[in-house]
Amino acid sequence: MATSQTQTYRTMPARVIGWVIVIALAALAAVIGKMEADVGNNPLSPLGIMSVVAAVVWVVLLRPSVRLGEDRVELRNLVTDVVVPFSRLKSAGHEWALEVFDNAGSKYSSWAIPVRRELRPRRDIDSYAEATTRGKTAEGNNAEVVAGRVEQALQRWKLEGGRSEAGEGAHRTWAWTAIVPFLASIVLAVVTLVLG
């Protein structure tokens, strides 16, 4: 039986680094704003510039994700969103990042879910020991793991009676939740610099 929950996948380093940068930018804007006010300048000018950097962090690190629902997979990339209903999903893979292939023959890659990279080369792997300990640690959100989950969800959907639409492709749209904040931050920066 399918669940009605949507799973969202992002990498932990992107979230941590993104939020650390945003918090540091807010603190820096406050400190520089106070210093600007103390010397008689516009205290909002640092806020405008920091908002552009925060918008870039939002677009590049915090917003990108993969959402896996009961009947679709959504790739939220930098400035585009791709929605692939399972009826139009052919398969999922992982060469450089999570990749989904639609029934029209197009491939879409996820900015948010790269392949797993080993920090150091693996040597002398005991396959039995690795197989028995692998389930005890977190898998992480990498392309191989998420592609497997997409494939499992697709198979479950098919077993529950889902029908494929041959030759049909994904829906690709502009990511307004990325574009609008970025443009608004540029307008804010221009306004604060002109008024300053």
C-alpha cells in the first residue's frame, strides 16, 4: 500500500554549509550596518549586498532537492524544476549525479544529489564484514541510494496498477522559488546602494 508522504532528499553538507553562510551573512550585515550608522552612512546598504549573497546560497545550496512522492519524482535544480510522473518515468540512474530518464528519451540530472565520493581510496575490503556492517550506518543521500529509492517507488507504483504513458516526457518549468528571491535581492541591493 502506497504512503501519501513525500520524501525530500538533499545532501547534509549543502544544508549545513548553506545555513552557516546565511547566519554568518545576517550577523555580518548587522555588524557592518551598525558601523555604517555610527559614521553617518546608510545602515541598510550592507543588508542589500548580503541579501544577494544569501539569495545565491539559497539557489545553489539550500533550495535544490529531490522530492519523491507516491506517483512522481521532482528534481528542484538551480533555475528549473523537473516533474516526472511515474507514468512517464522510464528509469533512474547515477553516473555523475542522480539521473532520471523519461519515456520520451530525455535525461534529467539532479543538482542536489551527486554521486558518493570516497575521501580516500578503499583498500583490502572484506566483503563479508562490509555486508554485515553496511546496514548499521546511515546510507547518506547520494545518487546511488536515491536512484534505488526512485526505482523501488516506481516498481511499487507499477505493482499497484500504474500504467505507463509511452513516448511522454517530463514537465520542465522555471523555478520561480529560486528566480524571484534572487531578482528581489538584486533590486534590494540596487535600491539600498542608490539611497545610500
